[in-house]
Amino acid sequence: MTIYELIDEYQVNLAYFDNELWRRPGIYIEDINVIFVNKSLSEEAQKRVILHELGHCDRNVGNYETLHEKHEIEADGFMIRQLVAEEFEKLEDKRDFDYLQFMQRHHLTTITHEIAVIDEYYKLFNMRG
């Protein structure tokens, strides 16, 4: 599923802001159902930000302040699921997936990211292998 199909599915709007206005990659504001993205980011970085913020859309963010880390991990998990699925579709031989190169390319740096990438790969491999 493309990023624009996901945006349509979640019925969310996108808006872009200048880095000088706010020095953060992006944010989802549930009250107005808008994902704001820093337009100074590369196209790939914008895609990661949009996917991450879409990961917040179907969550109950009412208790975001007390469960901040949990919500961020879940949003990263959504982003990773989408990116791994996209990568997986490009591979003729699914065993050629190199998770370390994938993580470097997408600037995924934590152990949590690594576990999520590996888990998603094996889920997809077992489904489509």
C-alpha cells in the first residue's frame, strides 16, 4: 500500500512547515486530524515521518503523556511494518533481505528497531515465503 493510499485510508490530512518555524520532523495532531511534516527533510525522511505519524492515528493517544515511550514504539512499529512490506515486495528472492542495510538506509538505530525489523521480515517471509 502506498503512503497516499494509507493517508486516504486513515482520512488524515498532510501539511508541511518550514524548519525555521519548528525544529522537529513532524507531529500528528489528533484534534484536527492533520500530520504536519518538516519540509526541509529529504523525501525519504518525510516518508518515514509520515508513516510514523500514521502509526499514531489509530491509537488512543489520550494518555500519551504518561505512556509516551509506548506510543512512540508502536508508531515506529507501524512505520517499520510498512517499510519492510514495501522492501519485501521488491525482492525476487525473499531470502535476500538484508536487515542491516535496510536499517542503515532508513536510519533505524535502536535495538527496538532491530527487533521490529527482524520480526516483520519473518512474519512476511512465513506468509509469502
